[in-house]
Amino acid sequence: MVPGEPREVSPREAEVLAGVAEHLTNAQIAHRLQLSIRTVESHVSSLLRKYGVANRAALVAMSGHRASPSTRPGHVEGIPVSHTSFVGRRQERQEALAALTHAAPVCLVGPGGVGKTRLAAVVAQAAATEFPAGGAFIDLTPVGEGFVLRTVADALGLAERPPQPLERVVAERLALGRSLLVLDNCEHLLDEVGDLVESLRSDCPQAGILLASRERPGLPGERVITVPPLAGEAETLFLDRARAIDPGFAAEPAVIAEVCARLDGLPLAIELAASRVAVLGIDALRVGLQDRLRLLSGARGRPPRHRSLRAVIGWSYDLLEEEERALLRRLSVFTGGFDLAAATALMPATPPSATADVIGRLADKSLIGVVGGGRWRLLETIRAFAADRLADSGETEETRRLRLRWAAGTAETLESRLDGTWTPQFDLVADDLRATLADTPADMPPDTSADTSADMPADMPADMPADMPADKLADTPAVPDRQAHRLARSLAHLTFARRFHREAIGHYLAAADRARDAADGHQDLLRAAATAVSIADGSLAFRLLVRAADQAEHAGLRAAALAAALVVTHRYRGAHDRDPMSERLPALIDQASAGAAPADARTAALVAIARAWDQGGLELACSAVDTARECGDAIVLLGALDVLTRAYSRAGRMRAVQRICRERLTLIEQLPAHEPSAAAEIVDTFHSAARAELCVGDLPAALAVADRAQREDPIGEHPYLSIPKTIRPLALSGRFTEVFEQAPAMWEAWHQAGSPRSAWMATAVYAAALAHGLAGTGEFDLWRSRALEMARMEDAASSPVLAPFAAFVDARIAVRTRDHHQAATLVERAFAPFTVRWYEAYARAAGAELAVVAGLPEAAERVAAAMPYAEQNDWAAACLARARGILHGDHDALAEAVERWTSIDSRFERACTLRLLPGREQETINELRAIGVQPSF
């Protein structure tokens, strides 16, 4: 970006950008906004310059982040705002700004309290204009191991898009243009930060990366800028901060220089001392510093970089009243900040009003920072000091138990608000909830400070005396802490609802490890499995369900878990992903269900569904649905309806499939999308319903389902999973420009996700080939080969899922190109018996039309053989009407075809049919040009 150019997007440019994001052409945008096409082109060019991207596709991607301030041109989100002057650091600031113009990461390195954060903020603010794609300033202080990537993604306004790795999502955002990423307080996460930085340097080399750490990261090619203590500027800093409190403060320059020298020139120490000078006076301050430095300086076992700073903090700590010290010590367990309720939870014997008063006094003494919104936090160096004092006091275990009780209660409260507004509050406490759970071992003994009678094990004698000696209690069965299990389960639910899906699975497993009894652990494993299903990880879901079955307390639960595992095998695992356990499941289910209680209607329904999936057949599927309706569980019913759609599809009854899927769409409206088991069925329902509408040829309905899925899908699907729902009906509708815009993104996303084998998705790639073939772009063969690559097939006919769709496309393109030399072979393929019949109607209709236009002798027979499919598919009905019109020279049949194409909004096919009617040539030309196709007749 050239310095001096405007960097804000004008209202008109925002309107144009919205049109670009909707994949509209310049002509369509011009029509919508009542502008000339040339004016729209000018706005698009301006947007490309402002966002620093090279093409329209990158601009579309950039527009998807406009909800986040981190993507505003030249805006770096999260830079700390300071209300005090910035003193000194001119040389370090200039070096950092110059270094950021190169590709290597820039590292500000120095001791705690030396002012790295403030310098990083000043540098980031000054450099922001050179990074037109924006960025983020991220404090890693509250972040635990394993969450750096998640934190960076959150700061950039990014969400998971399973199954694409989150690292790829972040890299795509930073690669949109010159972006700036600032990571502050990296010292406790150097390995994880280093791995992330190295990955980002490879994927987005133009991104600027600025790190601040107490320890040198040790990255290849890094530019290290040492941040030393202040020299001559230290006295200026002391005077500025002291006079902010007492405008009349004055002292001899030599005395101030002495104080600053004894504080080692560390800005944090200087500011803490200056905050007290108004009360103590300079002479008392000097005396106090002398005593504290002599006590703490050079203390063995202390990191050298902490000695002088600890002296200042220790001196401030010793000036506190005991209730202030007690609260400060306990607040050290919070890594991400706290509110009054959290602080009060750590001081149960102190009234909230008294705790609020102490917080205020600590804030006045600069030992607690005010975050805003009723929240405070400790500076990390002060928190570390207070944590040491907590350990010395012997209060660590008690304080952690109190924090655990607070965390469990907070998580449950947030969980109860999942249907309302909860995410802002969760984001504030998430790091502390995670840290609390991490500090809670699976075998943590129960909290005996509260009533734990409900936690007593079932086999403990009822007449056990309340005052049993400790040595006797040690012989009783251990009971995991109930609070730890509550926290793990609630945190799992919250992180799932927040779309941190892999993290949620880990928390459910942690809950299972901390469960008080087998029943709780069994439920936790079931929820973990449902979460895995919701993100299409069938293999993990299968293993978790088998594990849940092993831990089931009785035969009914075991039968239900095994039945769910068998269903997962058929619904979410490919034939290449089976194992011997899968083959044993039917027998194990029979064995377990034989011992289940007869009144357990839900287990009976699950077993019936599993048998219907395993054995097939319409009768078993209908019976499973009846059983599911009787049990009254909507999620179980959705699973039963899914197996019924398979049975009807195998019978070729696509209208019945459509009816069932529409019932499923109604059922999911009342489901809580934040529940893993419900989310899994919602995701599958959208997938199945979009396909069902397509398989009956109702193209507008298919697009409507795809649009609804885009808005309501609880997982936030990855592009290569969501785009296929749209590309297939778009191609059949003749909306080729939209296909050409979306297909490359789908293809690239599939590669970025590891290029998994996917025959069902290959049909979408074949649909892109259809669009290219019908539009005559010359890329038909390219996209056809890509579909085969995705399906891992050399020939589409060998893939049961891909074969009918490929036969349809190849026959239709042969009609379009008038290349009939392989017509007989293509017709045979189109009329072959298909195992998976979703797109059979398309293949039959296109094959019959090819037989007609190629003049094959059996053309009439092929048309007659295909006619039953007209009842099941609107597209097939229109195609066959056109084929009859061509075969018999029947203008009425052609007019009927035109009406049918119109009813399903198949624009290209309508235009092709109009061409066959006398006097409609110009209308045909106009319609083809309207969809971007050059007439070829």
C-alpha cells in the first residue's frame, strides 16, 4: 500500500464489497446499485489496493473477515491502550520498525518488568499502516500449553472449519495480504510459539511477526532486539509517574537518579515506587528500598532477572494490611483476570462488600490492574510473586479447592445460558476454567469443606460414624471430587457450543476420568463420541462408543452403546475404515439386548436402527422408525429416519426420501444445537435433505436447504464440506459463473485438509465439470480428472457413489458437444444397474436423450425405459419431455419441457430447449448470454 492513500472503506465501496462477497458479477452489482459497470470496476480496483490483495478471489476471502476489526486496513486489533506517556526506547523502537520490513520474526527480549509489552504496543501502533491486511496483538500470559493456536485464531476472529486444521485457517487469514501478528509474554510457551511461527513463515512469508519474551525464542533467522533497563530516561519516567499522582512532587535530580539506579532502571519497579512516593515522601522511599533490596537482592534460588523487581514488589507487599495480603496471595491462582464474584469465592469467610473494598485498595496501590467491565487482573510479575507467597503460606491446596468450586459453579451457570447470551462471559473466564481443570488430577480426593454426603460411594456402610479416625477413613474407597467432574463436563459442553470441537472431546474424556461412578463416565464417553460424530470423525466415535459399552453398568446401556457403534460404522465410516470389531458387533448387540429391560424403549429403538443399517431392507427400516416414534426421543427418531431414507433410495423411491428428509428438517428445528448428539443429527439432516431435494430434481429447494445449512449448521462446516451442497444444484440450474467461483475454493480446501478420499464429494467436482462442459470453457476434462482423483478411482464406473452421476454428466456433455462417436457406450453406462441410486434418474434421462440425438436404433426403447423416472425426478421429467419432442418432432412435448425447466429454474436447459422451437432463436440467444454462455448455433 502506498503511504498516504485512504485506508478506510467508503459506504459505496462497502456495498460493492458485499456484492463481491455474494459472488455477483460486476454487471450484477452495477444493476443492484444502479451504477455503471465501469464505476463498479473502479470500486473493485480500489478495494484490491486498500486490502493489499491481488485478485477478486482473495478479496472475497478477505470480506469474510470484515466482522472482525483485525481485518480493517491498517488496523491491528488488541493493541493495549495506555493513558500515560511513553518514555525513552527511541533506538529500540526504530530497530524494531526497521526489522519488521523484513521477513524474519522480530523478538523483543528482556527481563520481566522492563517494558517489553509497552514497547511492543508502540511499535505495533506505528507499524500498523504498513500492514494493510490488519492483524492482532495477543497477550499469551493467561494461555496454557496447547492453546496458543486457538488464542491466535480467536484474536483474528477465526473459527474452526472441520476437518481443516486450525493452523491452516490462521495461515489463510494472514496470507490474505501483509498482516501483523504480535505475541506478547511468550516465555512460558516458547516451543509452541516457535512451532507456530515457523509454520506461518512458510505459509505466509509476507506477514510481520513481533514477539516479546523474557527468554530468546531461538528461531532460525530471528532478529533479536534486547530491551535493557532504562538509563537516562529512568528519572524522567519516575518524575512523570510521581507527578501524575502528586502534581507538586519535587526532589533533587541526584536523589531521583539514586532511587532509579537502585531500582535497576526497570520501568515496572520505577512506576510502583513512584506510586508510593506521594504518600511516603522521597526520603522514606529511599529508606524502604534500602531495607528491601538488602533483604531480597541476590537471594539464592531466585532467577537473577527477578531479584530487583521482587524487592520492589516485596516491599509493596509488606506495606499491605493482612487482609490485603491474604486476598492478593489467593488472587494469584487466576491467570486470566477475575471479577468480584471470583474474588469472593476465594474468601468465603469475608463478606463480598469487604472483598470489594480490599480490591479497591489493592488497585489504588497499583498491585491490581483495572481491566474494565467490573474485572481486574494482576500483572504477571506480581501474580508470580503472590503465588510464591501463597505457597509459603501453606494455603495453596485450600485456595485451589475454592477456585475449583468457583470454576465448577461458573461453568454450570454459563452452561445454563447456552440458549441466550453467554459467549462474552465465557471468553473472559475460559482460560481460568481450563487452568483449573488442568490443576485437578483425575484421582483428586473429594472436597470435605462442604457437604459431600451425596459423594459417598454406594458400598460405604450406612452406619459409618461421622467422627471415624483418619486412619480408618484411609481404608475406605476413594471418591473422585464431584466438583472436578462437574467442571470437566460443563467445560466440554461450553467448548463444544463455542465450536472448539476437538477441545470438547478432550474435556469429555477428562470428565470420564473424573466420574464419580460408572454411569457418569459412560455418559461422558457417549457425549465425546457424539462430538466426534458431529465433526465426521467416525473412527474416533466408534472407539469411544466401544469403550462406553465396556464401562456400561447394565446390559441395556451396553446394548445401546454397541448399537450406536454399529450405526456409526455404517453412517460415518467408509468400507476402507472397518476393523474386526465391526464384524462382531451384531452378535454382541444380540447378547447385550437379551439382558436389557423389556421396558427400555430407547434401547430397543437403537437396537432396531442398528439392525436395519446392518441387514438392510425396507421392512426393517420401517419397523425401526415405528419403534423410534414410540420411544419419544427426537434424536433417536432422526437416526431411524436416516436409515429409512437409505432403504427408500435403494428402492428408487426418491419422492419418499424427500418426504422423510423434510420431516427431519422439521424435527431439528426444536433441537438444542449446542448439544453434541443433537448437532450431529442437525449436520446430517442438512446433508441428507440437500441431496434428497437434488435427487428429485427440485433445484430451488436444494439451494434453499444449502442456504439454510450455511446459516444454521452448528459445526461451522469447512468449505469443502459445505460448498458441494451448493455446487451441484447451481450447475444443474445453469448458474455457471457461481460454480466457477466456488469450485476452486472447494478444491483448494480439500487439498489443504489432506486430500481425504471422498466419493460423495467427487460428485460435486463432477458437477463443476458439467458446468464447464456445458459452458464450453475447455476445462471439462480437467475437472473430470479431479473428480476421479478425489474418489481415488481410475474409472468412475467402479465407484458405486460416483458411477451414476458420472454417467449422467458424460451423457449430457455428449449431447451438448454433439460428439456421438461413443454414444452407444455412454448410453449403456447410463442404463447400467447402480448400487447407489441417488442420481440414477439423471443418468437414465440423459442417456435416453443421447440415444435420441445420436440416432441410435433403440432410442425409442430407451426413452420408454426411462419414463418411470419422470415420476421421481423433475429434472428427468423435463429432459425426457425434450427427448420425446426431438424423437417425434412434437412441439407440444418441447413446450412442456420448457415449462418444466422453468418450474425448477434450470436456465441453461430451458434455453437449449427454446432453441428447438420455431421462432424462439433470439430468445434462446438472450437467455444464454444472460447466464454467461456464448451461443454456438
